[in-house]
Amino acid sequence: MLMKKQIFILVFLLTGLCTIGFAQPKPDRFESTIKEFEKADKANGYNENVVIFTGSSSIKMWKSLSQDMAPIPVVNRGFGGSTIPEVTHYADRILLPHHPKIIVLYCGENDIANDETKSSLPLKSFKKFHEWMQKNLPNTKVFFIAIKPSVKRWNYWSKMEDANKKILKFIDKKDNYFYIDTASLMLDNNGMVLKDIFIKDNLHMNAKGYAIWTKTIKPILEEYYKK
């Protein structure tokens, strides 16, 4: 009986650790990338008038970002595979030095693209990001890009869609926070994800996918950037 109890406790602890592993990736895994950002900032200087785009690989891989958002000056601070807690973890180093008036965030997809975590996790993490913003950049406007659907992660879409709804509800009650619904434009009339807007991995977007984002995001930023 004692042996069975010990085995049960061990399995419980290991299961908990696995779950925590998905929810809380090791923050320092992007240290080398962040150092490159800091190096670039020191070389180029800081400008409060730039719009900072940050988040996961959909931002990092947006190679035409500066051209797509022109004449609005932008800085790309996306680092692939990142989660919302990791963006918050590095915010002191990639966001605060710029004191930006506008931040565009795409993150949350990697947080729940697994079978373990729940749709409530991105909101929980986003609230902590909001706390950091209130403490350090309270007057900065934050534009959250909806978690996107994709062919590769389609089996998680219902969970991601629910996460979007939770974040939207939270954002609607906050000043200086805005929700950009690009996700619905990535679905066809039957509610299925468009298949021709991704590169070969069926996860990351091609030029056609980014054109959808640009068409949606740029007019919103232009309106608030002028103000």
C-alpha cells in the first residue's frame, strides 16, 4: 500500500511539472536574441515616436513590416516561439527603453498550442503584462492582434478562439487597450481557415497572409498615430 501511494505521488508531481512546463517556458531561452535587440538599440538609438511590434514568430517573420506600415516608423521586436510571460519578462529590456506611445502585441498562440493548457491561460498572462504596463508605461496604447487560426494548429482553434474572446472582454474595459480582429479574416465563409495564406509549414504566414494583417492593422494605427 505504501509503495502504491508513493508511486501515485510521484506520478502526480511529474504531471504537475509537465503542465507547468507548458505554461511557464524557461524565460532565458531567448537571451541571445534579446542581447541582439539591445545591441541594435544602442546602435540606432531610441525614438518615442516609433511603434513597437513585439510577440512571437508571426511578428519576427514579418520581413516587410516597415514597408507595410510606412510612413509610420516601426521597430520589430518579435522573437519566435515566445509566450506572453516571456514578452513580459523581457519588457524592461525591449519595450521600456523606447518609451513608445504605441505597442502592437501578437502573442498567446504558443501559450496554448498543446493538449495540456486551458484557454484561460493567455488572459491570465496578459493581465500580468497589463500590470507591467500600468507600472512602467501607463500612457502607452497597446494593440492586441487576435490569436490567429492556422492549418497546422487547427485542432486547437476552438481553444484559441475562446482565448481571444476572454482577452477581448478584458480589453474592452481598459483605457488605451485595443483588440484587432485579424483572425476572422483568415477564415472562409464556412468558418474554415484559409489554406493559401501560409508557407509550407502551414503555421506561419506568407505574403498573402501578411497582406490581410496589413489591410486590417495599418488603418487603425494610422488613426491613433496621428492623434
